[in-house]
Amino acid sequence: MSQPIIQMKNIEKHFGSVIALNGVSVDIHAGECHCLLGDNGAGKSTFIKTMSGVHKPTRGEILFEGKPLNFSRPRDAIEAGIATVYQDLAMIPLMSVSRNFFMGNEPIKKFGPFKLFDHHHANEVTMEEMERMGIHLRGPDQAVGTLSGGERQTVAIARAVHFGAKVLILDEPTSALGVRQTANVLATIDKVRKMGIAVVFITHNVRHALAVGDRFTVLNRGKTFGTATRGEVTPEELQDMMAGGKELATLEGILHGTV
Amino acid sequence: MTEATQPAVIDERVKEISSFRKALIRPELGGICGTILVFIFFFLTAADSGMFSAKGVMNWSVVSAQFAIIAVGACLLMIAGEFDLSVGSMIGFAGISIAILSVQLGLPMWFAIIATFVLCIALGGLNGWLVIKTGLPSFIVTLAFLYILRGLTIFAAISTTRKTIIGGVKDAAEGDWLAPLFGAKVFTGFFQWLADMGLIDTFTRGVKKGMPVVEGVPMLIIWAIGLIVFGHILLTRTRFGNWIFASGGDARAATYVGVPVNRVKIVMFMFTAFCATIFATCQVMEFGSAGADRGLLKEFEAIISVVIGGALLTGGYGSVIGAALGALIFGVVQQGLFFAGVESSLFRVFLGVILLMAVILNTYIRRMITGEK
């Protein structure tokens, strides 16, 4: 495989006396969907926030395209091409889809000495990009609040892709969605991966991960059990690793193996 | 999942929206309906009272323009997700500041005006900075400034002149190059021409015999129109306008995509202070005096105009045109009840009722936009 786009080496992150991450190493390659699995409190959020520039690692090294990286704010990560889509913080419901799409990156049209928001261009691009992701909007001025949860995630993904993301981090994009919407988002992830973008897909749902993932890294109590490639690992093994094995086996006994 | 290359497929679950409902989903709708209703009401009840004569029109236009000037600032700030309750105190403070600097200290009027603008905008910035730094609700921070500024204003007036009203501003402004920008009347030739044509009334007695009862349009109205146009274009047609919506809609989501939310909010606090200072300067130039108690309750009147105009108290949604219509309704009703000979205390009753109706309508409209239940 080619050189990884992001290498996280022995990342440690301490919050006071709490050790959130204790030496995690992951490589992310362009065009792959890398699933980051873990139960609540495993350190998934801390890990992606370190990757996207929100947190600075206490120890360890991040290499982006082979060069060491030091983000001081989220904007640096965005400019470098690392985009994060947060589950509930992606969109502003009262604003139109096209205003949301270009939020922070508004296209400008010169009108004499004045710089005006180019709504015409914004609307056109928004409709185009949403079509590419398979979502047919009623109109670019439709408020985001009228979209379903899955559609909102898709707008956020389309936005990140349009603005040149090389790495797309998705924070539990499917956890609050229904069956059909989940399928839509997973299909979108597949499309993005085929465009050659590295996708980091955070989830605690093994079935969602196996549906689109190329490689899988399981986090448990701030540590990783290493990375498995598609086909090398069974859903049961992933599930066990996430839960720390033993306790879940006992639970599964009680629940007759349905978890 | 359909392939991207297919032509637009109609989603059977998305209901077609009628053009009537589409028209309803505009923040200005309440303001437009209210304006029409108010004018019909006063045409029917006060048409023969002189309310719609040239003098009458100018009367309620000036009052509406006063509301509009502070409503534009309050509107943009509310859409950015914050309040400023210190607007009224800022008006009193700015007026006294101009009077002390020019009349008491004998500085040139242009300097007094510019210095006051700088000082007030800096205070607005301080308001915003405190709100951002402390993370406290702007309601509390600016409530503190409501008292601080009012107290300072009265203290400054008393300690320099032993009075709360400082006169003599008109004399001090005589021959100044900047003062007419706030105190003059424009289009006087046009009004004289109208009077000569017999289209508007003229004075029939006294020193002003033969001159029109309305000499011209006060700069106050020009400022109001200018600010409305500026605010509307800023909000709907610029990048900064999108940031204002984003900051008020969801500050965290906006920050994550790189919108400088803190800067937007602080600039909006400064703009609100700027509007209050314009109001104060025009008022001081018109009256020729400054009073430490000027601007009382103006912060609430500005907020009411904005809410009647369709903005949401929670931020992220609203319109400058709506706020301007809210100010017009406010002005027309306040002066119209006077023309109609209605007991003036009823004005507040009416105001409360119209505010309540506006908020209920706005909540309903927001539900339609976001599809909430």
C-alpha cells in the first residue's frame, strides 16, 4: 500500500489525572474507509478530536502526508484537508441548505467596490453537489430543518468533499438514524471513498462498520487492539474486542447471543 | 439509492408547498400584515384628524424613524444571538457626552461628535467582549450596563453643570461642518415648491408666513433609511451576513466550519452602540439640548420592533426590513392614537397585545420552517 495520508504514532492524551488515550497508533490511507470502533468512553471522541486539531496530544506524533503536524486550532486542520462531520453539530436548521453549504466559505461576487455573497453560484453548486450524493432537494433555499437526519449528514459530507477534504472524519453519523437513512449515509460513505478520499468512520455498530469498512481499529479503555483488514475479522470478534471480551460473553449468555 | 446522473426525481414524501405557504415563510410577513392593518385602522378612525396631512405624516415618520434607527442595530444583534439592554442608557450617555464636550469644555462640535462615536462604539465593544469572555448571557451583562451607563450619565451631568439637562447645543453647533449631518433638514427646496404649488399647507401668520408647514426631511429619516438599506444588504447579500445568521443559529456549528463567531458578535454589539449614538446625536441636534434621562426604555422598544418584524428571540432568524416595518407600526400607532384622540395610556395595552400576537405568529412560522411539531 502507498504512503499513509495520516499516521498517528503512540498518541497519548491526558486530561488532568485521567488518561483518555494511552498510546494509540493508527495509519489512514487515501481511498479507504477506516472504521474506528469502540464502546462509550473508549476514547474515540478524544482520538478524532486530536486528529482534527481540537485537542493537542500529550505525547506522540501525528504525520500528515509524511510531515509532522501541529494544529493549534480546528481551522488549521480544515485548511490542511481534514474535515470532521459531527453528528448533531453539522448544520444550522433555520438556515437554507445553500447558506449552510457555504457557511464559512461563502462565494463572493464583486459589485463595484462591494463584495457580495454570490447566491446564484451558491445555489447552483449546492443543487449539483447534492445530486451527486443522490439527494434531490426541493430547492437550495429549503431550510435544513426540513431535512431528515440522514440528509443533513449527507449535506455535511457533500460540503466537506466539495471544499477539498482529503480526510473525512465522521463522528457516529449513523447512531441516531433509522434503517433507510442509515443505508443512505453508508452509500454516501462508499461514494466518497471511491473518490479517493480517506474516510474515518466512528461507530459502535459493528454491522454498519462491516458494511463499508476496509480496515477496522478497535479502541478499548484508551488503548487499541491493533488494526484488522476486511475479511480477516468476524463481527463477533469485533464485538468482543469492543466490549473487552469477557463481560459481554457473560451478557450474551443471558441474552441468548443476540447482542 | 438512485444514481447521481438521473434527472431530478420527485420524492413522493415531500409535499409540494403552495405559493401561499411559501409567502408565509418569510420573516417580514407579520410586519407586512401589521402595517397594512394599522394603516387601514387609522384611515378609518383618524382620517380627518390631520394624521395624513403633510405635517401629520412627517410627525409619525420622524417617530418611526427614531425607532427604526435603534431597531436595525437590535435586529442584527438579535439575529447574531445576543441582546443589548443598554441601548437606552447609551442614548442618554451619548447625548450628555456631546453636550459636555462641546458646551461645557468648549471643544468644536465635530470633535465632540466624533469623540462620542468612538467612545460609545468602544463601550459597545466592551459589552460584547465581556459577553464573549465570561460566557454569561448578554441579557445580564447588558442589564448591568443599563445601570452603569445611566448612573454615569447622570453623575457626569450633575458634577459638571449641577443640572441633568444641558442646553446650548444649538449655539455650539452653529457653523459646524459635521453637525448638519445629524440636525439639518434636506429637500427644503422641494417642500417650498410643493407649498408654492398649493400641494401642502403653508403658515398663514407670523414670521414664517408663506413657508411650508413641513420645511424638509430631517436627517434623522435619511439616517433611518440609510441604515435599513445598509443592514438589509449586509444581512442578505454579504458573507458577513451569512456569518450573522450562523452565529445566532448555532454558534458551535458555526465555529466548527471556521466562522469567527466571537468577532461577529462583538462587531454587532459595536454596531448597536453606533446606532444608539446616531439616535442620540440627531436628538441632541434637534432639541438643542441633552438630557441625562433620554432614551429611557428605548432598548425594549427596539426589541419589540424587531420581534414584531419577525425575528426570533433565540437568534438565527429575522429580517431588517421586518424590523423597519415593526418600527413603522410602532410609530404610527403611538402617534395615531394621539391623532385619534384616544387616551394615551391605552397605547401600552395595544403594544403589549401586538407584541404577544407577533411572538405567537413567529413561533408558528418557525415550526413551519424547521418542520418541528
